[in-house]
Amino acid sequence: MSQPAMQSAAASPEPPSPRAALRRESVALIANPESGGNAKDEASIVRAMEALGEGATLYRWSPEADIVATVHKALDDGAEMIVAAGGDGTAMAVAGALLGRDVPMAVLPLGTFNFFARGLRLSEDPVEAARAIREGEAHPIRVGRVNGQVFLNNASLGIYPEILEAREDIYARWGRRRIVAHWSVVKTFLRFQRPMRLRLTADGKTSQHRTPLIFVARSAYQLDFFGLDGAKVIGEDAFAVLVAKGRTRSDLFRLAWRLVRRRAREGRDYDLVRAHDLELDTGRTRALLAFDGEKRREASPFHFAMSDAPLWIVKPADAAQGTPA
């Protein structure tokens, strides 16, 4: 190597550690215009961009496009932090593209429910959230994977994926609002026929179940929101697996009412299983899988494991240490 080249290489600054404070010049905001109400409001995105600073650049993305290509484009453009602007589905997609990279990810909550962002203690006001991101710090976390698919909050089999199918039809007609999302639950319950048969293997121990829903959680915030047990399990870096009890429509409505009132109880309404490694076999060739509000048909059995590589996630400076969601 020539002397000038050696001097140039020595003068190149090392990339900042993701753990450092995030007062960065170059920030990429990836927005999903198909998320909830705020994401459709251009004024909200413009105000959030102003709060992120002059170095912020907006990238548009939709679920039909390749999120990995969008993230790579932002990184090639020099982004030092990626901000996922949208709902839980958008955050999950960006997380999958950044998993294992030494680039911090932040979430600007512009979706319908924003469970992951709320678990990070971020305001649902775009400007307040953007300011908290700018002053925040990045911490490494492990995320869940099912058949290779990253998820941040939960993945499930049974009636919840069917609710998501009904929700898409209702959203198309009435728009994305929380009350509309709740109506999709009622509509799906009325069509319920019978619980599924399922074989569950948790850390090598196998059991048989008949259940309308199995819910694999990685979000302590979401469990606390509904008054469900399992936050301690997640704090131990494991999956909290909730196996719902109920074989009739009446059972489902009763369980839903107890969830709304935060009165669902382990043993009566669901069983709680702790697992670091989990396999669910539906006995069918394929089944509908839900993950962070998205869904698709996948081959059974379903294998759940924690990611080996970390995801560097930005939390507000005053947020508690540990697993953020």
C-alpha cells in the first residue's frame, strides 16, 4: 500500500458504537404509508422529520416491496440510524433487515396499536417520539424467530390469524381504526367451529392440546396491557407461551371479555408454558401463522427460537435497562 493510501486509511474515522448516544447527523426514516391513521398524515411525518434534524432522509416503503433493499439503500446512502415509521408490522420488517448489523434501529409509532413502541416507552405523538429517539441510546436485544421469520411482539396460531384475515376485509371498507379492529374479533368468533389439535414441544418436553389459540409472546408490555402472566418469563429471555382454553363460541366471548377487563387468569382461561426452544405441530401440511399483526400460510411444524445475533434498538434515555418490549 502506498504511503498516501496508508495515511488516508489511518485518517478514516471508526464507525461509532451502536451503544453510544444517538446524536447522529445521518438518520434514515423508513415510512409505511399503509400503516395506521398518523402514517397517512403527511404533516405528522414532516414534523417528525424536523424533530429528527437536518440530516434526516425519508424513504418510502410498502409491504409489497423488498424492505431489505430499502434498508440497504439507506445504509449505502450513509445512514447511521434507521427509524421505522409505522406500526408493529413495519417495525418487524425493519428489524428483520437490521438483525445482526451494528446499526441502531428506532421506532416512530404511526400504526394502529404500536405495542412495540409503547413497550419502549415512546410517546404516540410523532414529534415527542422523534425527540426521544434523538436523545436516546441503543441497547442490544434478542428477538424471536419462527421458521426464520423475525417477530418482536408475538406470533400465534389458531383464531387470531383468522381475526387478521377478517380485519383486512373490514379495513378495506371502513379504514384503519381501533374500533374497526375490535369488530373483526366479533365477526371471527361468530364463525368459530372447533379448536385445533396441536402438539407442543417446549425445551424437549412434549404435550398434546386442543385449543382455539396458541400465543407465543416476546413483549412483556403487551402481556401487562391485557393483564396476562408471563412478563417474568420474557425477562428471563424466554418465550411466554399462552395456550388458550375454550371449545365453543361462548368460551371465546367469555375469554375476550375477561381480556378487556384484564381478568383473564392462568389455569382457568389459559395455560402458561415457558420455553427457550419451541416446536408447534398442527398435524396439517400448512397453517395460517400470525406475527406482529401480519400473517401468511407456512409449513408445519413451526419452530421458535431466539435470535443468536443482536438487534440494536433505541430506547429513550430514561427507559429502564433490559428487554425493552
